[in-house]
Amino acid sequence: MKPVTDNPLGPSTSESTWMSVVRLLRWDKPAGRLILMIPALWAVFLATLSYRVAGETVQRFPDLVLIGVVVLGTLATSAGGCVVNDLWDRDIDDKVERTKNRPLAAKALSVKVGLIVALVAFLCAWGLAGYLNPVSFWLCVAAVPVIVLYPLAKRVFPVPQLVLSIAWGFAVLISWSAVTGNIEFATWLLWAATVLWTLGFDTVYAIPDREFDRQLGINSSALFFGSRAPQAVGLFFAGTVLMLIWLGFTLSLSISYWLSLAIASYFWYRQYIQLAHIPKSPKVFGHIFKQNVTIGFILLAGMALSVTLGI
């Protein structure tokens, strides 16, 4: 199986330095940026749900400034994470069809430029974190080592996607605590749903690279589960649904949430069926990954309607 290339640009194709930086940050691939932003926005809306603490009722509508900080913060953090990943993998990316044209692997950009871009991205994220309360700020700090060490996990840990999933989970913890100032039981339910969801879609993303990863000695959940990868993905998505059902009952969410969850569950089941039939084209894996962005926004719409309008 030959994975699709990461970018149609080949080493012989000239492009501006700025376009190379854009590709280094993956801003030419919005799906990967949005799929981190989604759980962060889930948390903002659900944490804003009216609840009582010492007789005080919290407003139902999220702070628009906080939403802006979350959106920009996830963009900056995911961009920095992508650059760090490419710095770690620059000597192996050029041996994988899907990643061989990434700017650092193709030497379109130098390591020095990569380090500067990563530093700027994390400084932007740090500046935005200054708007948050102390709990959220220190959760941001705690997330950095997980993000930076994820590429190392691919070399020493059999299921590195779990490390990535935990990094994704920080988006929930940070955003929820930014609204409430604390972490509660419902937060952990959403965190667990996010971790399981990420394990599912990122295992799908890793399937086309299995042969290359095996040759290079790189670990992945797709390699770890082998021929059982479709079943593993199905279980991860099923676990996501169970956590979201539990969350819905815990927060007494309304019909729009349950409708969005039913739609999401249907699509996840369809994706499992597609994988179980051993798709021949690598485009199927990319389609499933991108479809999860749509699923995430469907759930976000259901959460937003349930929280803000109670419908």
C-alpha cells in the first residue's frame, strides 16, 4: 500500500520561504488544527452550563473573549507541536512517502528556522495563557512536556498515540478550568471521551504508514494492534460514545445534544465498517480522519444549543 504524499510539492519544486513556513505549521492542512480546537470548545460550552456553587448560578453563555483565546491558543499550540514533531523526525520523514516533502525533511527550511518558528509559536501560546486563571495557566505549562516528548514516544513506547491523546486531553482540562476555575467529575468524563476519540482517529491516520514505520523501527498504535486495528478503533469510538452518554446524563443535557451524539455514533459505526472491510485506497484513511472534524463540529453544535438555549 502506498500512502498519499503529504504535499504535492516535490524537492525540485521551488516555493517561497513563507510558504514553507506555512507548511511547517500545517496551516495548509486545516483539518489537523480544527480537530484540536474542537474538544477545547466542547469544554468551554459545557463548563459554562448553568450549575450551582454555594447558591451562585453561572451564566449560560460563554465569554466571547475566552472563546477567542481558546481558538488562537489551540492554533498556536498545535502549530508549535507540529514544528517540534518535524524537528524530531526530520531524518526519518524523508524516508516515508506521506511525509518526505515536509519542509525540514526536504531541507526547504533549516533546523535553525524550525527552532525559531517553534519558539515563536510557543511564546504566542504562553502570551495567550496569561489571560487564563492560575489553574488553567499551570495546566498549560504541564501540557508542554507532553507535546514536546510525543515524537520521542514513537521511538520508545509501543502506543505513542496514547501520549498524543493525553496531549489532546489537556485542551479539555485547560478550557474547562478557564471557565470554572476547577476540574470536576464531568470534566474527566469529557477528558476520557476526548482521549478515546483521539486514539481512534489517530490510529486510523497511522494505518497507511505501517510498513514505513516497521522498516524504520518507529512505533504506532496501528502497528501495535496490527490486523486488529479496525476492532481497536471501533472500541475506542464505542468508548467515546459511552463517555459522552455518561456526560450527557451527568449534566442533564437536552435533546439537541442527544441528537448530535446519535449522528456522531452513526458516523463512527460507518467508519468502523469501512475499516473492517480492509480499504484498498489510502484515501479512505484520510477521508475518515477529515470526517472526524465534521463529527466534532456536529457534537459542538449539539452542546452549544443544549447549553445556551436549552433545546
